[in-house]
Amino acid sequence: MEKTTVSGTVQAERDLLARVYVNRNGVVTRATFRSPIYQGDKGILDGQPARAALVIPSRIFGFCGGSHQLAAAMALEHAWQAELPPNGMVLRSVAQAAEILQNTNRWFYTTFGPGLAHPSFSDKPLFAEASRRFTAFKGASFRPGILAGTFPMALYALFAGQWPHSNYIIPGGVSTSVQPKELTRAFSLLDQYCREWLEPAWLGCSLERYLDIRDWGDLMAWLDEKEEHYNSDFGLFVRVALEYELDSLGKVEPQLLSYGAFYNKNGTFVVTPENHLRFVQQPGAYFDGKSLCPFDHAWLVESLRANKDAHQVGYRGEAVEVGPIARMLIQGKQAAQQNGKHSGLFATLYPEKGASVFTRVWARMHEACQLANSMRMWLSQLEVGAPCQVEPQEQDGWGIGFTEAPRGALAHFVELEGGKIIDYAILPPTMLNLQSGEAAGKIPPMANALKDTEIKDLSDPIEVGLVARSFDACLVCNVELFKNRSEKEIGKTRV
């Protein structure tokens, strides 16, 4: 997406630039990231009608357009005090989950998995099998994994229209309706996703059996329980990750943040930040490394509204990691706090395993299993013929919308005057993972994960690639390697 001006053309997006500094032993001492990622800061929306916010950002962020359209709609709904009916809530949850599922499949088999077949691991016993399964395009698991992602994409299109540039989310709900034929087809697509890939290929067992895993001991017992578990794509991933020591690569104990997502079926309610946090199933909260804290949305409002650069400091000046590992840990800890339930797999694992390449990848794939299970319940909650939208009364003012995109916490802020946009700001999850805390002198999450990483081959730093890909950054990353003391450039690569 570009904006043409009198002086020329302003690019909305360019590649991410990483500068990685290594010592004489090839160990990373520090890393910095610079991204021109669009944050509503290029004037593209200035003077546009209010509803342009639903269209333009989602086109710029085409890789998760549905999530951006949702955050934009929520910001307008907050400004207009719009109400959201139950059917509208559930349909939004179904489509949002479908977007995450299709991203998960594509990400693992096209972005992360091929790294497990990198020649630098050729001395490992499991390298041959990892190469046979996970090599891009040629691997035995590549095509089935990619094709499986078409099922949630088709489910998304059933209600929302063609992904990623659909326009089904509108202030007050969604523009579609629930019909018996579409609902039956939605159940069928979800069953195909589980029956044809998730259970036989990825897990080697039923979804219910996998979701019984509660801790590390359970995982190891599950792995040895059946040959189907051991030889599944997930079983191979676990074995390869441990053999390659990915549970130590990029390992940190970060502070984690989630804005919350996926509504329960409730009565009609006004879309406000308070109601969002009250009704979501995946909770919005902040984990400071020791305990769970309520999410302070007033901070987010102030940082986006007052100063377009202020949000780069992260959450209250802290460097916060966002994404599936944050969602899974916070969900488990809140369940334990509020309901006295088991704290959940990742909340149990975290004190021992922390956040590493292995646990970030596992959290993303684990979330896909959880969402596939939840989507069955959400589809069963839809009512044929029930309203899916409550028409809002447009008015001037400001609003904020925050939710969870596939890559993590996402926020949109809008200010309206005379029915036109006079200010717009976006805080995407990649910016939090790359730069949060930096302005306050903290080490941002991805840079912190790279610190102390040993690079075996400076001409091909696969270790940097694996750490970066575990965060699922939404931009291609150009890596420049420098000597730590002299700052002399010693190589370039692209991950």
C-alpha cells in the first residue's frame, strides 16, 4: 500500500532491518531492530470518512487483515458507543479463530519448519527425517500441512468473504447472517481440518487426548504412549527441537502481555474496553514475570492518543513479549486464579521452560488445537435468523479497539471530528516484540532472545533465523552482522 504525494511516493511498508553484533567467538552480544511498519503514522487516513478505517489498514496488513478490521471496528464502536448482539460476537470469534488457524499452518510449514531441515543440523541423528518431512515444497508433510490451512480459510470465507480483504466486520456486528446451509458447511469444514490433518497428521491422536496433556511429564508420556504419537508431525517436532536444543535457543523469562480475544455468547452489550476485558474467553492481562496483573487499558489509550512515539516504550515502559505464548500462559494463570482450575499447560511449564524457540512454536501449535476445539462450541451457539448487527449512531469523539492478531496484541486508536478521521494510530504486535522497552533503556523481547546466541556459521546464521521466526514477525527480516567492538560489517543474510 502506498500513498502518493506531491513530492513523490511514501511507502507504507518496507522490510525489517536487524543489526546483530557478535564477539570473536561468534556469540551475539546485542541486536537492534528497525521497522518502518505502518502505525497510522503516514497520514493515509487523515481526512478520510470514519469507515475508511475498516478498509485501508486491513489492506496494508493483508497477512492478518481480519484482525485489523476487527480492531478498527472496535475503535469506531467505542467512539460511537455501539452495541454488539450475541450472533455478531460469535461470528467474529469464529472468523478470528479461523484466521489464526490458517496462519498457524502456513507459518509452520513455510516459515519455521524448513529451518529444521537446514544443512547446519546435518550431524544430528534426526536431521534426515526432519528433512524428509519439513523441507519446503519437497517435504512429505509440506503439501498436506499447507492444504489443511485451506479448511479454516474456507470457513472464514463462508461467513466473512474472501480472505484477507473481506469487509464483513461493520460497527455494531457483522454484515452477514446465519443460514442453515452455511452453518452445516462450517461444521463440515472444521471436521475436515481435524479429521484430515490435525488429528492424523499433526497429533497422531484425537484432539481430546492431546488436550489432556497437563505438564512436561504428561508430554513425555504421551510421546511414548503410541507409535502414532511418536511419529506424528508434532511428535517429530518435539524430538527434533530437543535434539537441536531449541529449548535453550532464544530462552528468556520475559514479561508477557495479552489484550484478550474471543467473546462468550452474552446478551447485547456496548463495546467499551471495560466490557471487552470482562467478556473475552482468552483474557487480557499483564504477566510481570512472577504474577498476573490486570491489563491497564488507560495506559494504551494515553500512549496512542497523546504521542505517536510514546507507544514504542512498551507496556508502562517495560519490554513485553506478545503472541501465542503470552495468550496461553495468561489464560492458564487466570483460570487458576479465578476459578481454582488447573493452571494450564503453559502456565505449568513456564517456571521450568521459560520462553524459548521451542516453547514459542509449541504454544502457537497448541493454541491451534485449543481453537479448533472451541470453534465447535461457538458454531453450536449461532442462532439461525437472529440479528447479527445493531446499527450504531455515528458521532464525533475518540475510540480504541484492542484484540489479538495471530502474532499477538493489536490496538487501533481513532479520533473523529465532523465524521472524518483527524487522528489514527496502530500498535501492531511485531512492534511490541521488536522495540517495546527500548525507549526506556530496556532490551526489547526479540533482541533479548538473541542475546548470548552462538552463531556457528557467520555466513549463514540459521540460529538468528530460528529465533526471529519463532516470534512470527510480520515482515521479511534483512540481517546485517557486525563485529561487536569495531562495528565492522562481516555479513548479510535474509530471514
